[in-house]
Amino acid sequence: MTAQQAVAIVLAGGEGTRVGADRPKQLLRVGGKTLLEHSVAAFEASPGIDEIVVMMTPDLVPEAEEIVARAGFEKVRMVAAGGATRRETTYAALRLVPRSARNVLVHDAARPLVSQQIVQRCLAALMDHEAVSVAVAPTDTVYRVSPAGDMLHEV
């Protein structure tokens, strides 16, 4: 373990109630893989990430462990139970990260399209800053409706 070690934490503890599915959204399949697999794969493929910690809803930890094993992810150090809230889960995950880790990236498993460019840019920014956050410009057209509700103005 080096002082330059980078750890990715993948938060997969949500219930996905807004999706309306019978399963948490991180376990839903898209393109033949679960959202969890897509998210972990992004960090697995990154040469700048040394280890991955997956935080899962407590009763679904065994299922997440099976998914990780079946996918053959080599960087996943552990799948652990998350807390009752995102905050509690993040705190629990941070306690699992080795003190030698220089950089920690926290990612939501329900956001499976994180690119290698974003991962690398975050790691690069962490060389000069203590903390960074990702903001992605919307690709859809954004309109503002007039107070009367009858005019649309492109923003």
C-alpha cells in the first residue's frame, strides 16, 4: 500500500423507491449488467484507482458480494453494510478506507455512466485540492417559462 493510494467508495445502499421497481435501482439490469456492476466497472478500469469499497443495504450484502465475485472485479477490497442514511453509509465507508489512502472518491452506484475522463480529472484535481466535486452541464435544452406561463425562453 503506497501513500499515493486512491480508493473509490461505491455507495449502493439506496432503496430506489422513486423508480417504482420491486428491487433497489442499483440491482436493476441495464445492458445485461446491474447498475452496481456498471459503476464498479468504471473504477475497476481506472489505472488511478487502487481499491474499491462497495457499501450495500445490509440485507443485500450477500447478493452484492455475488455480483462482485461473478464479475471478477479484482480491485474490490470489500462489500460492507451501509447505514440507515447516505450520510451514515458514507461515514461507515470512510472508516473502512486505509489511513494511507491519499485520495478517496465517493460515487453513487445509481449513476452508472461515470466516465474515465471524470474519474481521471477528479484524481488530478485532488493533487492540488483537498476536496473536489463533479458537476456536469445538462445536455438537454433548458427553458424558462414566463410568469404568465405563456412564453418559453431558452436558457
